[in-house]
Amino acid sequence: MTVDATPIERRSFRLRDGIDLIADVGGPIDAPVVVFLHGGGQTRHSWARALPAVIAAGYRVINYDARGHGDSGWSPDGRYSMPIRAADLGEVLRDIGAPIALVGASMGGVTALQLIGDGIAPAPSVLVMVDIVPRPDPAGTGRVMAFMASHRDGFATIEEAADAVAAYNPHRPRPNNPAGLARNLRLREDGRYHWHWDPAIIAARLAPPEPGAPATDMVAHARKIRIPTLLVRGLSSDVVTDASVEEFQALCPTLEVFNVAGAGHMVVGDSNAIFNQGIVAFLERHMPARGG
């Protein structure tokens, strides 16, 4: 497989509980590693245009589907807590001997923050949080969850699914050909198209926490950040507010902010070229690929 003439290898990471995480891996074998972590309800394909830009800058990339998403396995017990996702990430990183940058969008950013807060090794050298902060706006995150919880009976056609996405993202032009959406859907035995994620993810998010279950305290985790950190913010996002950015800056003195005008919560899909330029420039300053 290639992306813009860049060789990409499909790889499977077998986890401690037997689940396989499916990843796209590419770039120089001995280079610093950039790990992409997609958001809830997305897949690794959301980073498809970022991969060639980062590889072209000299980095190695690992871009995987989180458990319960895309081509990766589902938890047999329906558990999808952030500590579990952080432990998954730790297993993906386990054998890497090079410097590591974590680039996480929404749920992926929370996963990276959880890994840092839990002290899971190896520790990253650089962190990029894509439109997610320690205290996101409840109305914005609620809208994301409402979309994921909707259409539980699936869609009759891909076009019908494209209409649902267009209603959720009215600022983004609806594609004339929605065929690309097919990789985010699964045709099930009922003859209808369903989103690729495990419905148990939504049930777990909506259910009250289990007694004694570890909490995800993003504010406490953010206080532990000691590495160069970039917040990529979509200025049209309803998840990140001015106040939440100011709080993040107070918690994390190493934080830089890169604003993307006209982009919503799905920053990468809204402004791919600007996003790529911003993160590559940040990586080259704080984790040079060529020893500069």
C-alpha cells in the first residue's frame, strides 16, 4: 500500500487480552516516531493526508485504529475506559527505542494524556493535542456523543449516512461522491450500513461509573506534563473554549497554541494542509527527524 507514493505497511499489534490493533506504519526505520491517535467515532483513515507529510519530513509513523474502532478488535467484555486505552498505547510504544511524539485528536488526546498521567513507559518526548483540553466544553462533547449514539438502526444507503454527517458538520461541504465514507461503515447481516465502532463504547460512556473504577482526571494529568506540548485548536470548535485554553496554559507551562481559522472540532478534515504545516513545524523544532 502507498499513500502519495509513500510505502505504508499494514501491521497488527497483539494486546495483552488477545485483541489486535490494526495500524498503518511507514517512514525510515531508525527515525523518531510519530504516533497518531484518532478521535472517538473516527478511524486511522482520518490521518490519511497527515501521514505522507510527516513521513516526507523524515519521521516514522504509526497510525492505529483504537480498540472498538475501524479494523481493530472489540473488547469482549465491552470495557473501553481511558486507562485501558492508555495501556493499549503503552503496548504499541513498548519496543520503540527512538524519541516519540504523540498526536491525539479528541479521544486520542485524552488517551495520550492518560498515558502521561499514569506514568506508562516509554514516555513521549513531544505531545500534540488536537482540539482537546483538560476541561472541554460539556455542550460540545455532548454533541459528539449524541451523534455517536444516534442512528443505532443504521442506514439504508451510504448516501443516507452522508446526509447524517453533513447535518452534524454543516460548515463542511457535503462531498459530491460519498463513496469514501464506506470505509467508516459496515454492512451487517440486517442489510443496513452501521458505523464501524462497537456500540458498547456508547453504552459504557452513558452508564454510571463502576464502583472503584479508576477515574480519568485530565486536569491532574495535565499538571504532570513536562514535555513540549502543542494544542491545535479549531477556532470554530464547540469543544474548546477560550477559558479552557487559558486553564490548559496555566496547568502546562510548556504549552503552545496553534489556532486554525475556519476549522471545527474535526480540525484535520477541515484544514488538512494548515494542520500538516503546523505540526511538522512543531516537530522539527522540538524533535528533529534528522538530528538538527
